[in-house]
Amino acid sequence: MRRCWAVVGLAIVAGCEAPVERAPQPAFVYPPQPATWPLAATSTIGRAQSPQVALRGGITGSVTGQLRLPTPWQVPGEGPARAIVYGSLDGQQAIELIDIDAGRLVWRDTTLCAAPVVGVTAQTVVCADGAEVRAITLDGKLRWKQDGAFVAMTDNRVVLAGAGEAVIVDADIGDEVAHIKLPPGVKAESILASCGDDGRELFASGQDNRLVRIANAKAAWAVTTDRIIDIDACEGATIVVTMAHASGATVAAFSRDAGKETGRIDGTLGLWTARDGSPRVEIATATTILRVSRDLIGPREPLEALRVGNLLATRGDLRLVRASATTAVLLDAKGVRAYLPLANPGAVLGERALIASTWSGSPGETVHRVPYPARYPRELHLVPGPARAIVLPAELRDLPPITDAPAPIAAETKGEVKGIAIADDKLYAALESPSGIAVFDLRAKRWGAAPPNPCSVTPIGVAAAPRQVVCAGRDDKAARVSALTWSWTAANVDRIEATANVVLAFDADRVSVIDNGGKQIALLASGNGAAMPAAALDLAGTTMVVTAEQNRIVAHLPYVEMVPAWTVDVAGVVVAIAAAGDGVLVTLEDGDAYRIDARTGTAVAVAGIASEWRASGDLITSAGDGGPIPPAGWPPAAGADAPAPKGKRAGKAAAKTAAADAEPRPPRLMTPIPPPAELRPSFHYALHELTGGVRARNDYALEPPVTPAATRTPGASLVLIYGERDHLALVLDPMNGDPFRRVRLPAEALPHTAFSTVVDGKPQVGILVANPLRVLLF
């Protein structure tokens, strides 16, 4: 660009600057997290500590396309922190090398590896399938390849299965360093680790849960263990084994020479090497992190008073450990370095940032870079979320008799149902094959003509609102969200929600806001790698999108450039947001729930702590395990075990009883009734007002699993689908939870399609039945 100027005064000077060279903008392979601008918060919800704000940064590079469902691997050794990432690119396997701290993708390869990564050394990346093993150098070139079935990899030793033997290969150069004949009863597929310079010391675990040490091609010792989760076998005189146990994981130490158990710690949550550089280990328990010698018999030194879980990544004195489903704690030698929002199960650490990814779940999962925030300034107290709801005692309700379901109403089409929606007294069902939408008229109780098909790809769901029916689908190339008059395309869509004016398209940790003309208004991201909590509302013609962003609840106005209407701070972690009347239900990870009025931003706490909250039209429900269900015929009636006298004996017994009653006698002592040996819990279902108060609490003797109907309109009945062998439906009064109808459903009924609505002022409940497609109204 050339700039010119003039100065007018006592003298006139004119000229032009030389062109200014602007630095090229970085090309992001993985773009940074989109930013929003919330208002200053007017209130706070929650009773826990929030993770630090750590906006996800971008990763630049000279390639195009993003790896999907990626798995990260740490490159060990000195030098800059690097990560190898294996994933899928346009249906093809690919690997890439990322400089973590620089945020730069160094290279990507789609041909040489051609199989999942099974290990990484300071020099090579090892890839293997069931027939061949390959090693790629860290500059993306083929180092070696060898036929054989991969079994295990420890440090730079690769174990392949041979005919009655284990073949040890040097991962860096590809040379076979040992062929070890296996002792009787040990198969190559059971080998867990290979130790020593030549890898001749092996550890294996058979189906009989015996840990075997193999030295000089002989079984040196074998010990019985629980199922082995992990093993640290090659350091010092002790083998440290993590095993699954009914009460949680157990860490046990065995002497290398004799296999004698030297120590054991039950109820462990995580294990890693000590941060102080000593040969000790650190073990996470339910309340504290302990530092102890590898033999587990020395003094147990308490460190941080934290309940944390398994190790995610390590580098130097840094240890990234799981704190909850959506958070992680970064530890260093001084203590808590950072408290991070992180739901991804895979991570690789750098000095200033980490790489995180997820290899299962949504096809939209990709690679993220998370810069570390400033050191955590407070003492961290972690409150784990409830594994089960905390419920108050409630009445065990008597259930109505089971009745047979009426005849279902058949459609003229077949197809797997991928989702349902209700609007304007119409039930819409998205069908996978043939692709399309089937429509059932709930008022006329008949299948209607299908609308012009907006599902041009395989459907994954449908959403309906007044004046708008939207279908979402995807194929091998792209995903598409379509209505009758518009279509929007993206790389992936997992599910959709709709109002009259906007559609929310959820994709992994992101959500796109689309207007009713097919234009994307905004792109938002959760910031922790989990699904984005968001809900869309219609408020008397005003559309609002409420999201959880950076420890805040933000209400956006889509048609005013997504300007926020209000912001509420969160002391804790938001896991879900759902529409609840003219507001939203916000569920926190610790089991708390709040209902926020969308017009004012005023929040009220819902009375209860639960692991499962639902917003259902005009009420809120919570579910959990209730009181015990007594078995049939319990408690037994007094004297039920004594046979009744007959004939003359009966007359004599009656006379004897009358004479005894005429005489005074001491009071009869109560005989305790022994409780049954095993009592299963009932299903506790609590109904809450939108104001937060409790409407009703009840227990029901239902066989699990219990699935509340996911589709319900305001004022409609509540429906519970339950039973593993025989599907049954229980219909409840929404005012007090009274059960008033129980129906046996056909075996082909689809529990996820149960619905409840109101038509012409009358409640109507039903479910879809597959093969062929039918509606069952009960």
C-alpha cells in the first residue's frame, strides 16, 4: 500500500511513502475458538469453583482439512514439545506432527503410516494393523516396515507375535533384537511389557488373571491378580500394577526377583511418577494425593488434598490429571499449576500449551490447542458431581394393572426412525431408509401426506416449530441442515433444535446459529471440548439463544448481531441448558440446577441435587434411585407359617383360646421380621415448578432401565418407558405424579420415540413402533 501526504503552511511538502509490506496472516488448519462479548454479570449461580478461562488457540500450517476423531501421542525426549496426531482425513487415515508451543503443524502424511499409531519414540512413529508394522521418522519419512502381528510396545521395544514365540524389534532402526520362545500356557497376545536392553524380560497376563514374568524363556514366577489395567514393569526392583476392583482400582507392587507382593493400596483413582524427580510414585485417593515408594511399603506422604482421577499426560514435572468429566488439573512440583476446562480424554503437554483431542463420539471431533492460563491463584477445592441423585424419602406408589396396548396405526412406509418432533398437532418422524420425513396428524389420528422432502442426505434428526420443519443429515462428504425453502451445509452436524426463527446445529463442541433463511448468524464453542450447552427460545416473537461460555450464561439476541441481553456468572461447570417455559434450565456438574427467567436474567435454584435433570414444557423433573422395593408377600402376616387346625382340633383350639383370653397374661413381645436378603431400589421421580419449588416426589417400583419421554408439550401427561425384557409404559398425572395407566408395549416399540402432548384440550400419549412404521396411541 502506498501512502501520500501534503503539509500546507509556511511551506508545502508533498511526497509518498514506499509500499508497506504487511506480514501474511496465518493460515489456520485448526482455527482458534470463536470469541463473544458478554455483558457484565448481574448475578451468580453455583456453589463450586469454576475452572480458569483458557480460550482454545489455533494451529497454523500449510495443509488444508482437519483430522477427525484424532488420537494424540507425546514425542518423548529433549527439545521442543511435539505431538504426533493420528486420525481420519476425508475417510483416509493420516498422521501429523504439531509443534505444541508454537501452535504450528509441521507436516502431515496420508500414505506412509496407513494404520493406527501404537507408539512413539524420540526418533520414530510406529504404526500397526493386524498384519504389518511400520515406523515413520519424525520428519515424515518411512524408516522400516515388517510383516507381523503387533502385540505391545514398551519404550523403543516393539513386540510381535511369532509361532510360539515373541519377536522383539528395535523401534528406531527396525532390527530384530530377540526371538523369545514362550513357556507353556503363555500366548504372545497376552504380553503386556518388554524390559531390558534386548527386551528379553517379558510380562504377560493370561485369561486366568495370572501375571507372569518371563526371563530366559522361562516363567520365573506367576501371581494371581485382578484384571490388569496398567503396568509399570521396567524400572527398579519393583513392578507396579494397577488392577480393576469392585470397590475401584487397586495399585499393587511386586518384587521383580520373586513376584512377592510388597504393598497394596485399594480405592485408588490415579497413578503417576513423582513430580520431584525421585523414583517414587504418586497415587490419587478419594481425598488426597499421596507420594510413596514404588514398593508401597514406605511412609505415605500426603500432598494436595484433592480428589482427582487418572493421568492424562506428563512432561518434566508437569502432570495433567482428570478432575471431572469436563475439567482437569495441571500439577507441577509446587502444586496446582492450573485448573483447566477440559473434557477431551487425550492430551499432550508442552511448556506453554497443550494439545487435546477425542477419538470417539461425534464425527466432528478434531484437534484443539489450549494455552495455559496464569498460575491458579487460590486453594483448589474440588466437589465431585453426584454419582446418583440425593433424594428424600417418598411414598412408594401403587401401580395400576397392566393393560394391553390398542392396535397401532400403520404408515405406508418403512424405515429406521432417527428422531421425532411435534408442532401444530403434527408428529414428524425422520426416517433413515428411505430418507425422508413421515407426518402423523395427531388430531385426525392418521398418517398424512409427507411434505416436500428436505432430507437430501441420510437423516440424523428432525426439529419442528411453528412455520418451520427442519431436517439434519449427513453422508460421507458433508452434513446438511434443510428446510423446505433453504439448505445449509457443514462438515458435520450431530443434532438440531429449532424455533420459529432460528435453528441450532450442534457439531461436537460447537453450535451454529442459523436463521430461517439458511444463513449462519454465529458460531459458538463450549471451550472445554464437551458438547456446547445451548438452547433457543421464542419470547412473544423475540428470539433468544442462551449459551454457556467461559464460566458465564449469556443470552444472545440473534437478530441484533448476537448482542447479549444479560449475563450470569457461574461458580461451577455447566453441563446442560434446556428451554423451560419462558426461561432455561441450567444444570451444573455438581448436581445443582437453576432456572433462569429469559426476560430478566433472574435465577432461582431448583430444590434438589440430581445427576439427571430434565426441562419438560411447563415443569422440571429429576430422577434417581428411590427407596427399596419390598418383595411380593412381604412383610409376612403374623402366624402365617403355622398351619390352621381342622375338624375337632379346631373346636378344641377355639375353646382353649377363649379360656386363655379370660385369664390375665403378660403382654406378647414383638417378634422382629427379618429383612429380605436383597432389595433393589425404586425409581424416584420428582416434579418441580418453574419457580424452583417441589410439586411432588414419588417412588415407583419399575424395572430398569427407565426412560422418560423426551418429547412433551406443556400441560401434557408424563410418560415413563421401562423394562429390559418387556417394554411397559407408565402414564403419570403431571400435577402430582399419580400413576393412572400402565400399558404393555409391542417388542418393536422404540423407547426414544415416546411422546406426550395435548390435542384439543385433551392429553394424548404415544410411541412409534418399527418394522413397519406405526403409531401406538395409549
